Amino acid sequence: MNPSPATTCTSPSKTTRPPRTKEIIDPTYPLLEANRSAIESVRRETFTYGSSDIHKLDAYYPPLPESDKGLPPILIFFYGGGLVRGARSSPPSNLVHNNLGAFFASRGILVVIPDYRLVPGIIFPQGSEDVRDAIGWTIENVAEGDSNRVFLLGHSAGGLHLASYLLLPSLFLSSSALGCVCGVILMGVPCEISPSRPRFYAVAQSYYGNAKKVVANHPLSLLRQANDSHILSLPPIRNIMAESEPRAISASMRTFAREFKKRGGIIEEFVLEGHDHLSPVLALSSGSGEDWGHDILRWIIG
């Protein structure tokens, strides 16, 4: 049974105690290391989707389906990193974000994890252009997945780029994703960028150009600028935040959900009990705190 909107997300059977958050986010990743062989057993291939060395993506393939089940759905994941860091497979352990790809692929979903350009090498909206291009490349080239059942997941800064891609008609309406994307998950996304987080605000000014452009172009502002017909054209959204999310992020996500719903968009809110900003992604394939992943599986596969 799926959790109800705006409630905590807990599994009825998978976990018998709260997630071991400190172990999940330990930089040595002991829980993932213990499952390295299972993570690395999932077939993974690397492709180029753009013109630079950064434009690479990894595809994680599920086991071969039974012949009568058809092609698997596709999940494209955009990781976070404060706009300045992150990788589709993070050194030195190369377990993050491999763990997410392996978790969903081993359960019947074809997963794609792209790298995208980072600050200071880009300006708005180039991060969202990379989102568009990675989605378009996947739909046109990954024949092993069902291009009519594509789902998008963006965490933190990756979710910021994803939300902006959805809300900029010049990007979303001109992309090959129209009619192919069945759902979007925004997780721990800074929908509004304010000086209350000075370090990230400074990076955001570099990305957007200046403080005035930050205010005009963060996702909440783009939502307010979008016309109603565009909002109605967007796929259903799951707005997911950790129980211990930074207050600025959780407040902005709640405001975003409220205004998106008021404009006629389909959006549900979920709170992940026992998690902080980083732990949901790191929990997958760890055996602890994976409940949200099982809920997403049920949403995608049914």
C-alpha cells in the first residue's frame, strides 16, 4: 500500500527499526561496501550523449524480462552536488550512485544516470539543457527500455535543473520527452534560493549571473511565471523531502507543491521518516532506509 500524500514514508515489512542514518552517510559507506558484489553484478554500460567529455551517462540494465512482459520502464536520475560537484559514479569507492542504478535495475527498471556540466563552467539554463539532452538521447537510443514509460528523478541540485527544465517551455515543449514522461520525482530540491544558505547562494549567483537573476529564475519563480496551460501539460510530480531536510529546502518544496497544485498541476508530497538530506540516495542497496525506493518501484511498475 502506498503512503498517503504529506505523510511519512515507512515500509510495512522491509525495515524493523529506523534507518541507521549515521552509517548510511558515513563517507566510507560501510553498508554499501558490504553489498559491493551485488551492486557490481548489475550490467552497466557507458555512453556519450553530448559534445563534451562531461556528457556521459551510465545505463543499468535489469535482468532479461519474461517474453510476455515487454520492455522495462526507464528511470533517469539526476544527482545532487550543490551545482559544483557530483558524478554518475563517485570515486574513490565507485559505489555512489552505482547503488541507485543497481537497486532499481535489479528490480526491473532500466536506469540511466547522466553526468552534467557544473559551476563554474556553465551558466543558466545550461544545466537544464543537459537534462533535456540526456532525456532526449535516452528516449531515442536506449532500445532495451520502454521509451513510452519514462520517469525522472532529481535530487537536490540535480532536481533544481530538472524542475527548471520542466518549467521552461523553451526546453520542455521542444524536447522529445513530450508524451513519454509518465512521472517526475523531486527529492530535497531547493525550489527557492535565498541568502539564508550563503555558500549555496554564492554558487547560485555564479550559475544564474547575479542575485537578481537568482530571484527571477529559481524553480519557484519559474513556476509563478509559467502559464496555466503549461502547468497542465506537465506529468504528475512526487515531491519528496527528508524528515531532517534543511528547513530552507523543505519550506521551499512545500511552497512549490502548494502553488503547483493551485495552478492545476498534479503533485503529491511525501516525508521520509528517519532520513536527512543525503541519506535517501545513499541508503539504496544498503539494506537500511530503502523504503522510499520500494514505494517508487510500486509507483513505476504498479
